[in-house]
Amino acid sequence: MPMKTMTSQKQNLDVNVISQLVKKAFKMNYSFEGNSKSRPEQNLSGASKKMTKDVLLQKTQEERRKRQEQRLKLQSAELLQSHIRSYIVRKKKKHEERNIFDEIQSTAGIQILLGKLLFFYDPQQDRARLLNIGERVVTCQGDVLQQMNADISFSWLIKRFLLVCLKNVMDNFESMILMKCLYIFTTDAHTFSYLISKDYFGHLRKQLESGSHHLNETIVLIQKPFKFINDNDYLSNLVLSEFCIHFLKPQLTHNVKNILIPFMKSQPKDLPFEKLICYLNSGFHVEGGHSLFYCILDLEPDDYEPGYDSIQVLSKLSTNIHELKPSSDLTNADSDDEEEEDPITTEKRLLLSDYMKILNKYGKVKKWINYFLKNSNDEKVLLAFTNFCHNLLLVYKDSMRKYLLLYKFGLSSTYLTKLWAYLNKNNKDQFQSKISSIVAWRDYHTVVSVFCDMFTFYTETLTDSENSDTSHTFSQNDLFSMSKLLKNVSRGLIEVAFPMCRSSSIPTTPEVLHLYKVCLHCVRMLYTLDLRKKFCTPGFWTADKIHIPPDLAKKDYLSKKISTFYGTKDEEDEHLPPLSTIEQRSLAILEELPFLINFNTRVLLLRDLCRSSLGEDDYQRLHHELMHENVVVIRRTHIYEDAFDKISQKSELDLKHTLRIQFINNVGLEEAGIDGGGIFKEFLNEVLKTAFDPNRGFFLLTADNTLYPNPNVHLIVENFTDHYYFIGRLVGKAIFENILVDLPLAEFFLAKLLVDRAPAHYLKSLDPVLYRNLIYLREYNGDISDLGLDFTTVNNDLGETRIMDLKPNGANIPVTNENRLEYIQRLADVKLNSQLRRQCTAFRDGINSVVPITWLKLFSHTELQVIIGGDTQEIDVSDLCAHTAYGGDFSVDHPTIIIFWNIVHRFTEVQKKQLLKFVTSCSRPPLLGFKELNPPFCIQSSGTENRMPTASTCLNLLKIPIITDEETLKNKLLSAIEQQAGFELS
């Protein structure tokens, strides 16, 4: 550049600088006159319009925002332009490379061609080029494999090429060459690490579901990575993770369930099942589906021995298995329901059925049981099995009988004692009655829930003996401690189920609802057990004072199912006034744990319920009695037949109302007198005496002379259910009217009136010989198969011998040491339940038509016998004397009466019962004392000494002659009561 030009530019720069300085000086109000003071500026436009600080800041921010938007627009435009230019350049370059590839395809080496193909490959344009080079690579596979080992860059090209092959496999024949490439050149762990990180299993899962041409090749490629996981820990975790994510966790499909899983299981050497288990137990998130649980169960090799990891995995994976259960329990499914099942419901039901088949494999369950027995002292193993069992228990109402593992554990004294030891050890402060104690579900709650289920099943299934069963498994102190703990837990659960306000209620999860149900059931079982074994202190069960509001009887809340945990109520029921929380809790105790309330209180409640069912007050009851009074004509010669015809199921007669009897005597004339209650009582006793007569065939006698339904009655009477319903109605009427009838019913029969299934220990009251034989069988130390038993039983149907299977194909299933407890349970169930189901159901329905069974469930089976037949305690003669009325010439201070009471006081207990039965037709005293006897016990003079004592049972009236000699009166009295003769001796 010339010097002159540079000088000129410099001069121009100096001039510009000076000009800027001058402008700046003027702006700063500098004056060349020597006065630096600024002069005030005058604004001739009007008032000042200066902006406020906030407005100025807002305006500044807005301007800054606009400048930022402008910069972003400029940057975006530049970026977009660069991408467009890049795309154009790449497209042009790829086009050039594609042309070069086509020109040199037949002459160039594989490495050059692969490099170019991978650079320009487009699935729409280059699929044919991919297939051609694939064929060439397969043809030269030996050289390619050798070069891969020698050249890392070439090996990298092959990996990328295999990824392209993986992405472009289609369900057609021409894609076979791509599958071959994938199979041939996946030769090491590094190749699989690369491919699996690029969604190798994801692409194969799509191919597995959509393809049919390459199904076998796809399965082989899925399995192949497992051959290399022992070489590399990173690859091992990667393969297991991706395999679970893409095949085991998603919803099961036909190809995965029926093709992939069986193939993987058939190659146990290539499937590292133990590594898979360890990986799942190392923190892998297993939530979100049931497929993983099924796959793990089905993939387990036949020779696999379980360990802690495998049990822990099963307990985790089975957590939500109960979600597969349909809204209506499968055990209660109505076979006549013709509604179409929802496809999702059908799928869940089938999957649940598949679960059951796998879980109930005998070999698998046996290994689990053996592993537990070897490690029963390990608390972690105990909790893992308990969690697993808990998850299975939530599925069905009768899961204990559906899952073999639960069944075996339920009969294992070792498992029960370990659970109880854990509960005892962690009892302190673990379970409070406070609501907060169950908000966070803990292991302790799970153990309580499982223990209650197992203990109840164990106690119901096994028969009793002096040195075995619960007495052998648990000491008396253990059973008492168990009762204290679970009683407190149950009371706490009732408080939690009925909180004081909705804000303090807890979520009603299946776990909480199950705990509530089984814990209360277990407490009921402990109470029943205590009735037989007496391990609790006197008064233990009724120690807590529980208030029963009178409205519970007046409004009959007992007939309505109370809703726990603020659940839904049955809108079809008549609307009743709402109960307070305290009343709800009291009602829950009445329904679930009635034995916590004093027996006399419950008897009075039953009386109030019966009285209130006829009307809320005396006026309503009197009105109903007048409107519904019925007179039934009965021939004395056909007392049972006439009663059955007029009071049976076909009759619409409501036995809750007064029923008056008009007897027709032997010559066909009406008997004189009006039934004021006494004649009906006589009628009731006579009909029941006839109905329960073993010679009639409806009932039989046990070895201890108690009555139970005849299991072969169908061979005698065709419509036997109608007769049992009729007899049940009469027993219900006796309970309703508080008329005691002398019916010694068998213990198991009484229990079946309150529950659907009588537990096995009741077999002792039905058949003591069979009971002793089963005890011998259970405690037999040798090889039971030597006894030659099978799963059948022999029935004697009126002299005809018939063999019945206890389970399908039972004749071909021998009884062994392993299945003898199942044999005992099944045989007891047949004898106690199956053979008597129709008889007991009809009898119970008959009672229920008069006195709802829900009312009778306030009592145990032993208390129900007292309700029907009176108190079993000794007769209190002083109480009888204090509530006796006198007629004729007698009064309380008459010499004959004084002698009479002296004689009765010295009677034996048997003679006292004979006297009571002679007068009242029942040998047992009333439940709450003789003040309740209606009509009252009465003694009336009957004339001179030559007459015998007689009785009128319909009036509870004893007639004795006026006798002043004590020995004479005693002899006559004993002669009368021992012969149980009445009017005929008058």
C-alpha cells in the first residue's frame, strides 16, 4: 500500500476522533466561555412526562428480550442453513459413493464395499445392495472371520454391518441371508455387547412376534448371547437386563410362552438360571407385571436346587399375583352364568390357572419344603417363605387348599413353631391398636397374617390326641400367650376398621382386609380350641367390658353385614339409622367375636331380637299376634304326619307368630280346652321326640348317645330335605319361644349349624373308632404304604357295601408317609361334610326361617346346645324352690311341701334331672334360672295318699298327694320319675 494513502487515512481518523470529543464535551455542558455551570433547559412542550423506575425497567427488559429473540432467530437461521447445506452435501456425497459402489462392486474387497455401504445405506434404496453384500460375506465367511480377528477396524465394520442386518430383517424368505450373517459373525462377547446396547433383543422380540419364516432362527439368536456371559461381567448384566426387559417382563404372548420359554428351558447348559436369579435379587426392579414371575417359574431347570436368592425372588415377583383374581372370587363362580367373560378377565384367569399348575408341581414344592427344613433357623429364609405364602394367600378364599406349598406348610409343625417364635420375639411395640401401626405395612404384619391362616388350617385339619396336634406343637402357655396376643390384635384391628373419622382411616388394601379377616377367624378358632383344652384362665375371654347398645336388637343390625374400613354398603337393604363409631365396633365384636361378651348378655340379646322381630313395641307385637294367630288341628294318632303337612316347607305359616294347637283325640273328637301355650309346648315336644327317634330313620345315635342326621336317609325317604327343613323349623320355634327341648345333639352337628364345614377334630364326636384309627395312622412310624391303604372309603348303604373315591382316581393312589395327612383330611371331610351336606343345609334353612342363623352365631356350638336344651350345670334346688308356685291345698309352709323339698335337696343329680324332666319334659334347667320357666314350676295337691304323683308337662305342673310321711312320699316320687309316667298313673 502506498505511503500517501496511509497518511491520508490517518488524517481522516484524527479528524473523526476530534469531532467525537467535541460532541461529547457539548453533551457534558462544557463551555468555551469559561463558565462550567450548566444552564437549565426549558421544555416549551408542556408538563414533564418522565417515566417511573418500574416502567423504565420494564421497557428495558422488553428491549433486551427483543434483542435476544433477534439473536436466536439469527442463530436458528444459521443452524438451519448449515443443516440444509450439510444434508445437501451428504446426499450428494452418498449419491457419488453409491455410484462408485455400483461400479466397483464386483472387483473391490469386502472391507471397502462395507465402508461405502455403511456410509450411504438407505433402507428404501439400498436393500438389494445389503442382500448382495450379505451373500458375499457369507460366501467368504472363513476369510472374513480371520480378518476380523486380525484387524480391529474391520471387526468394527462387521459389527456395524450386523446392526444394519438386525434392523432390516423382514418376515420374508430373502431376509434369511441377513439372519445367517447375524448367526455366523456374532462370535465374541464384544460383538454382542455392541449389538445388545443397540437394542438387539428389542429387534428380535419384534421379529419373534411378527415373523413366521424365521421363527427358529430368531429363537436361536435370542439364546446365543447367553453362551458368552461367563466371559464378561458387563455383558452378563447387560444380557440379563435386556432379556428381562424385552422378553420376561412384557405381557406374555403365545410365542414367548409356548415357544421361547420351553426352548430356553430345554437348553439348561446355555441358560445361566442361577445368574438370572442372583441378578433379579440384586436390586433389579421387578414391579409392573406378572409375566416375569411366570417365566422364572417355568424357566427353572428340573434339577435346580432352590436357595435363598430364588425364594426371595419368588416372594418379590409374586407380590401382586392377587391382581389376576377376578372381582368375584373364582371359588364362588356360578357355573350357570352365561354372560360372556371379558377378554382381559379370561386372560388373567388362564394365567392364574397356569401359575397354579407350575406352583403345584410336587417335585418343586418338595424342594422348597426341604430347603426350609434345612434352614429353618435362618430368619431371612423364614421371612422370604412367609412373604411368598402371604402373596399366594391373597389370591383365593381357600388358597390353603389350592396351593400345595400352602397346604404343606399349613400341616408343618416346624413352620408354625418358627412363625410363633418370630412373633413372640418381635411382640413388643410391634403391633399397637393405633391406626398408625398398620399404615406402613411391615414384616410383622405379614407374619401375623400368615400365622393366623396356617394355625387355623393346622388346627382344623388335624385331629386331636393327648400327645399330639396343637398340644404337642404348642404348650398350654404358648396357646394362652397366643390368645392374649391375637385377641389384642383383633381388638386393635376392629378399632382400625371403624375409625373415629374418615380422615384417620387407612387404605383398604388386600393385605389389610386379609389380615382383618384371618386374625379374627384365628381368634375364633383359639376360643373353640380353649373349650376343649382349657388353656386360658377362667374369665379370660370376657375380661373386657364391652357395651352393647339396645338399638342393636331393636333395629336388627345383626342381620345386615357391617361394612368395614368405610367400604360400600348394600343399597338394597332397608335404610337403618346410622350407628356411631362405638356402636359399629360393638356390632363388629358381636358379629366376629361374640364370645368376648358374657353369655347371659348374649342370651338376653337373643330374647330381645326375637321379641323385636314381632314389633318395636308392645302395641305392635299385640297387633301382629291378633292378625297372625293360627290354629292348627292335629290328630294325636298322626301327630308327626299332620304337623309335617301343615308346618312344612310347603306351608306359608309364619312360626314367629303364636301357633295354637287343637288336638283330635283317638275317637276323632276335639279335646276340650284352649291352648294358652302349654298344649303347644306338649305338641312341640311330642313331634320333636318322634322326629328325632332313631327308629324313624332321620337321625342316628353316636357312641355317646347324641343325635346326628342319617347320611343314608335318601335310601329311606325320597323327599328327605323337606323333612329336615320341617324339623329345623320346629327347633327354631322352640328357640324363638324359649321352650327347652331335651335333644342331645352331636357336637359336630351343632357346629355344622353355625359353619359350612366342620373341621376334622369333630370326627371324634361322630365315629370314635375311625377317629382313633386316623390318630394311629398319623402317628405311625413305619412305612404307611405297607398298610395297603388308598384314597377310597367304604360306605355301608343299608347293608350294601359301596367304595367311594376320596379324590379323582383315588383307587390308584396309595396312601404314603407324604400324603397321609391329606388322606386324613379328605376322609374326615367326607364323613363330616360331604355325606351330610344336604341334610344339614335343609335343617339349617328350617331354623333360619324362624330364627336367623346370624343370631345363633352369637353362640358357640356348646352354647347352642344350652340354648336348645337348657343349662348343663347342676340343678339349683334353692332357685327352683324360690320360683315355685303352689295350688290346691298347698302353700309354702304346708307339711307335705316341706317334706317334698327336704327329699329333693337330698336327691342325686340324676334324680333331680329325672324330676325336672318328669314335670317340664326337659332334664335341664332354664338358661338364666328358674325365674324364666314359663309357665312357672307349680306343685298342686292331688288328693289322698293312695294316689301317685303325676305331672302335666304342658303347664310345668306337678301333682302330688297329701302325704305326711317322708319315706312314703320319697318312694312314690322316685317310682313316678324313674318310670317317667304321667297322666296314666293318676
